[in-house]
Amino acid sequence: MSKLSDYRLLSFDVYGTLVNWEAGILSALEPALSKANVKYTPEQILTVYQALESSQQTITPDMPYSQLLATIYPLLAQNLKLPIATEEDCRRFGDSVGHWPAFSDTVDALRRLSKHYKLVVLSNVDRDSFAKTNAGSLDNFPFDMIITAQDIGSYKPNVRNFVYMLEAVKKEFGIKRDQVLQTAQSQFHDHHPAKKVGLKTAWIVRPGAIMGNLGEEVYDWKFNTLGEMADALEKETK
């Protein structure tokens, strides 16, 4: 059985793993929900959101993520019985991505993990949105490489994204597949497709997460938070 310390590089999902995208989405919708005076559970809202997001990603795999969110907002508003979406409403929802909050343990855990690993972003968002997130809630963390869906032209769970990342890190760092650990919350977006290309994975559960779950859970390591993963690595390397 391999150890965490056997690996040289972590490939991160960001939104859901490092950043609390569920809280960010709900916060971005709150003004419209209040105006419409409607009440839903987070699960009801996020289930509608995830279905619309996934469908649009399939239809327009090369559409930047902030634009994709602006595109689905009218249907999201319609399904949730919110006020009819204006262009400004759509733009504001798309732009919210860069302001979604990081989980409280993220930045400290990244700093600790970076002492042992190269840290690479493999995100479904666009370059501008990630840049805003990194300058904001991720505290300008110096990732070793940043790869977005906009760079690749497709969205996870497409295995193309993982193949692209593996080729990029091999070219840049000389790091091979068996030295890469995909580190993510979403079973749907990350763990299942990562397994298809032969990657080992660390599941950051984020207890209570609604989006990205599947009935079959696949992983090689399991931690509730990224902080717990950093703790486990430090215990191994003492």
C-alpha cells in the first residue's frame, strides 16, 4: 500500500474542494430569493443548479464558466420562481464565481502540503474567475501550475481534462502519472473520471456537501477536510 508521501504532485479541484462553491452559489441567489419571497432548502436549489450547469457544460464545452453561469441563470430563475432575469442579473451571477469563499482550512493546508508536493489547479472555471478567487479568498496562493476548463476546451468529468493535466505536468516537471494524486471533493467531476485514466485519488469529503455526490464512492484516501490530509502527511513525514 502506497503512502501519501510517495507522491510528488497534487492535482486539485478548486470549487467544492478548496472553495465553498455551494455557499457561494446560495449567497449569490439570496437577493433574488428574498425579493421573490420564496423558500427552498439548499438541496432543492443546488439540485436544480447542478442539473442546469451539467447540461450547459455538455452543450457548450468551450464556454467560459462565468459566461456559462450567466447563460443558465434565466432558467435557474424560472425554475425557482424568481423574478424574470435581466441582463444585469445574469452578469452578476456569472461574476459571483470570483467572490465565492474558501473553506477555513484551505490556505493553511495548502501551505503545509506545498512543503512536500507540487500543487496544480485543474478547475472547471475560466482563467479570469480563478484569478479573482486566487487574489481573494485563496490569499494569492502560489500554485505551481494553473489549468482551467477554458485552457482545455472541455469540462470535467471529461477524461480529456485529466489527460491534458498529466501531459502538462510531465512536460513541465517530469512528473509521471503514478506520482500524481488527484485531490477533490466531487465523485462525479473528479474521482470517477480520474480512475478511468489510472490516477490515485484523495477524497476531500467536505461533510454535508450536496453537489458532486454519486452512489458509488471511489477513492484511495478519504479525509473530511484538506486540513486533515495535511495532518496525515505531516504524521507520515515526521
